[in-house]
Amino acid sequence: MKSNSVLKSLTTATLGIAIVVSGALIESVNAQQIQTFRNPTIEGKKVDACVDSYPQGDGCMESGTREVATSFCETNGLSLAKVEKPYATFWEANGTAYNVKKLSYSPGHPVWINTRGGRILTQIRCQ
């Protein structure tokens, strides 16, 4: 009987457990569920780390990448994870352009557009 209570305690503990569901790594950190999207996509296209026509300046700087990550999380019904960096990571394609989804402020408010890009997000952490 004692082993059953120990087993029950182990199976109900959530901190530090990670599982993969629908392509997202889900982990429990301080009782908050964090979903890590590896090689995130929107409509089957990679997500570019830069913002097109960004009103705050260079859309490829940290604030632009944070804006992209935040919008990606919101698109999935979540918010950007309140975690230490990195909340998002990317890689430079070194001159290769891919068909991507890019966040654009061209119409005045952020929308996802189809375009070409070379700064590809490899991970976004949402909660």
C-alpha cells in the first residue's frame, strides 16, 4: 500500500515534467505551463524573425523579434512566455531566402503576410 501512495505522489507531481503534444514541447515551470514551439510555422510556412514596416525602427532588432514571437503566441491563443531569454531563437540563412510568414505593419496594424525571408525562427516559448 505504501508503494501505491508513493506512485500516486510521483504521477501527480508536475514540476519539471515535459511532454510533446502536437509538435510543441510542453513543460511546467513554477506551476505555469510553457509551450516551446520548435521550428514554428504558420499555415505550413516558416516564421521570419523580422517585422516588415516596423514602426519602432529596425524590425530585425530584439524588439522586432519579440513582437513576432508575441504575435505567433497570440495566433495560437497564448501569450509570450515570461521567462528568461531566450523566449525565441533564430538562425540566419546566409543569403538564402525562404517562403515565410512575416509580421507586417504595412496596412498600419500587424498582419501575417507571405513573403521571402532569411532570418528563420527556430523556437518560440509561449504560455
